Amino acid sequence: MPATVYSFITLLMRYVFVAAILYILGRIIYHSVNEYTELRRALQWLQGGYARNIEFLPPYDTREGGYVLVRSNLIGRSPRCDIYIDDKSVRRKHALLFERRGNAYIKPKGRAKIYINGARPQKRKALLQDGDLVRLGEVEFYYKLRRVPRKEAP
């Protein structure tokens, strides 16, 4: 009896291990394909002459021309964020700026507070319009949909 239990457990562990490896491999492929399609989509926007971007106000305007946005952008104080803001008033993962069906939205992460044009949004997920002034902590930036001159487009 103990030999059959032992062989059953080893067989079960073998299948669990193979299933875990397949799951991890599937997730890697899934994220790689999503990243590829997102970069391709951003490139098409730029080649078409349009780009969604944000421009920070002084003293945080470290990038001339602002940040060109992709479908989903995590904003925060953590260096792992897509848009890194080195300010103590901003949380490590403060907000998610994303696009759905051609519209741009911003959503706070956790208990972070966001102000759009000086007011707190009524809903957790707020729609952004061209030219909106967004404040995260003490940091402010403008959300813009702008035409990119052909010489800037890759």
C-alpha cells in the first residue's frame, strides 16, 4: 500500500509541475503578445500623426513634450511605474491612465486621491477630455490629444 500511495503522489506532483510550467509559459506568451500589439498600436497612432500624451507642469516637467501614452499607463512614485514621479505627495502606485473604446480614463489605485480641473471625480473611473488638468498629490499635468508633426513621428 505505501508503494502505491508514493507512486500516486509522485505521478500527481509530476502533472501539477507540468501544469504549472504550461500556465507560466501561457502567461508569458499572453503578455508578450499584448505588449507587442500595444507597441504596434502606439506606432500606428504616431505614424497617423496623433498621440495621446500628458505634459507635467513645473517643476516636474522633466521631459520636453511630455509622455506619449499607450493603452494602459501606471503612474506613481515607484520606479516600476510606466510614468515615474519622484514626489512624496504621490503614492507608489497612484493612478492608472488607460484607454477604452477611444476614450481616455483615469482611475486611482487604492486610497489615492485624484483631482480633475480642481474637483474630485464623482465616479472611481473618470473620463478625461483634451486639455484637462489632472492633479495627483501636489503634481499636476495636462492630458492632451495632439497632432504630432510628421518629422516627430517615427
